[in-house]
Amino acid sequence: MDHLLRIGQVCRLFGITPDTLRHYEKKGLLTPVTDPQNGYRYYTVDQLDTIELILHSRHLGIPLAELRQRMAAEDPEAYREMLCEQAALLREKIRALQTLVQQTDRRIGVLEELRQFRWAEPAFRPWAGAPLSLYRLQTDCLLQLTSDPPEMEGMEAVETWRFFSPAGKEGHQEDLQTTAFSFPPAPSPTPLEAGFQQLVQAELAELVTLEAPLDHTLFWGTEADLLACLDRLCPQRAVWVRTRAFLPRRGRAPLAFSDCFALPLQGP
């Protein structure tokens, strides 16, 4: 027993608990030396490398059953294949996390813009930004489409638009028959945006471009506040509204932070 390590020594060396080592033993990954007199478990120096391998594999997210199968093969190629497969999974997770960080950064930017605007009075001013492309389609058509999985690339960046038209004394009314979506500028379209482009080619959607001359204002408030704002500031013009942030409230109407783009007046 002079060249063996007690379970407590191994645990202190790797920063793990005795239950962890016993769990690896039950899974067939370790076979400690057992003292027949007292039942104590001991580990050889060679087994320290095995424990390090197990811990590293678990840190990578490799299941113990998979690791046991590869170890049983006693073939370095089997272990290399396992690591290559796990590396591919890790790269995919990194890509997903990078997308999540980008999405979070965009939302932080919107909330920062809201913080600066929150107490300002809405006022339409000439739009000086780049043209905006919207994919407009019938709401009934959208409901008939096969739903995209939440993890589909581009889902996190889609922006929803609503169209309001003046309705005389009744004020502005939302066009509930159509809806529109847009995507932030990117070097190439995401798979989701490419799907909308195919709808345009199939004449199931319309590509709408918002560009000068048109006016723009930011808005923060309830739906009723939005309608009152549109009726007051642009009573005779149609308006596209893009919701940037949404704040539900218990027992009260939700608040929304939106871009409003007023189209130019139509000639006689």
C-alpha cells in the first residue's frame, strides 16, 4: 500500500468529492484497489491520469457512457474521434452564444436609446437614415406557413412592423389584414430572410422600401397613446410602426418603444 493513494488524497489533488470517485467506479471507469481488511479504496499513480482524463472529458460535456465505450476500445483513434466530435459541438455552442451576445447587445442599445428619449415629446422629423426593406404579406398567409423552429438562424433578429392608415374622424386604424418583417443590415441574408425573399419571388409577399421623403419619430407609451400621437402629429398620413422594446404591466396596458415612419402626403 506504500505506493497507493488514499481516496482523500486523490480528492484533495483534483478538488473533487469521494462521491464523485465512487460514481466513476460505478460507471466502470475506475477500479480502485480495495484493502480486504478494512474495505478502504486506494488508487495507483497511473489511475491519476485516468481520473484527469475523465474530469477533462466531463468538462467538455462528454457523457460518461460515451467515454467508457471509447476507453474500452483501447484505441487512440477512438478517443481522437470522440474529441473531434465534441469539438464540433463546442464550436456550434460558441456560435450560438455569439449570436445570443449580439442579440443582447442590440437590446441593450435599444434600451439605451429609450433611456435618452423617454421623457422627450414625439415630433416627426425628416428621415436621414438608410432605406429600410420590409417583407409585407397577408396575415392569413402567414398563419398558413409552417412555423420555423426558434433556433433557426435569423429568428433572433427579425423586426415586426405594423401599418396604420388615417380613417377620417375615427383617427388612425391598424391594417390587421397585413403584417411586415425586416432584418438588420447584414453582409448576406440569414436563412430566415432568404425564406421571405422566396415568398416575394412566389408573389406571396411584397417587398416594401421605406426611403426619403418620409418623416420619423420615436415613441414610448401605450397603444392608446400611440394612436393619439399619430392623430395629432400626422392626421392625414399613413404610418409604419416598428416596435423596438415592449414592457408588459400587470393590470395595465403594456408600454412599447417604437419607431414611427410617416409616409409623404399623396397628391390630389
